[in-house]
Amino acid sequence: MARVVVDVMLKPEILDPQGQAVANALPRLGVTDVSSVRIGRRIEIDFAGEPDLDRAREIADKLLANPVIEDFDIRVVQDAAEVA
């Protein structure tokens, strides 16, 4: 079994209010050296057999990400240690 990981993030020019809320809360935890935070999603797709990157890209483009406001990256991971 092969796993494909899709990371979906808002495009840099899109405001990220959730990321801003986290960044604004960090000083209350004593963290003062973080200048910005962006929040995204991680989706893991398990393929039976060899991973089909073209199919994964199609799934991400049509279902997992909104291409108007989000970008995505796809990568294959071979074992659980790479997933973390």
C-alpha cells in the first residue's frame, strides 16, 4: 500500500484569519519570535498498489482544494515514519 499526502494551504495573497488568531495568541504563551502563522489541511490518500500521482492530483484539484483560493502540494510517503 502506498500513501499520498496532499497539503492544502490558502494562497499567500488570501487572508488567513485562523492563522492570525493563532499568531495573536502566541505572545500570551510567552512565544514572541513568531512573525506569522498560516493554517492548512493535510489529507492522506492510501492507494492499493502503486500510488497514482495523476489521479491524486485530479482528486486534489477537483475535490480537496478550491483552486481559486488554495494551493496544494502532493508527495508520496513510503512508511509511517515519513508521514509524521
